[in-house]
Amino acid sequence: MVSERIISIKVRAKPIDLAIIQVYAPTNDAAQTEVEDFYEQIERSVKECKKSKDCLVIMDDSNGKVGDVKEDDIVGPFGLKQRNENGQSRPL
């Protein structure tokens, strides 16, 4: 466990091992410092996993509402009506 919001595991597999990072983002009501710390922890976890040749999988619950506007191949017309800050694109 990396933190109460981030967990990572390594799975031995063939032909290549997997590194899986599961994250649960702070809500929009969280303090900015908590959000910044969260993304810094993710960056550290990803860098640690990239030291090996494992296949990296990141699973994310960003507490986001993505809205109902079609955006590339990501969001269709069936999302909640309003997009919130966490629903904006954030690179991991």
C-alpha cells in the first residue's frame, strides 16, 4: 500500500510481469494540498514501477463527472449533465 488512496501490486505473469496501481482520487471538495500530494504520490509510484520492464496498468477512480458532450472516443452523450473539475482530463 502506498497510501490510503493508492495501492500497487506486482503480479508474476507470462510473458511479462504486471505492475498494477489502483488509485482513488480526492473529491473536488478536498484541499489543494491534498490533491497535489495525491498526484505526486502517483508520479512516484509510476516512476518506481517503470524501473522494471513490467507492463504497467493504472486503474483510476477520479471522482469525476464527465458530462454529456461527446469528446473523442472517451465520453459519449450518456454521462451526467455537468462536468466537474475532476472530470477534466488529468494525465497520470
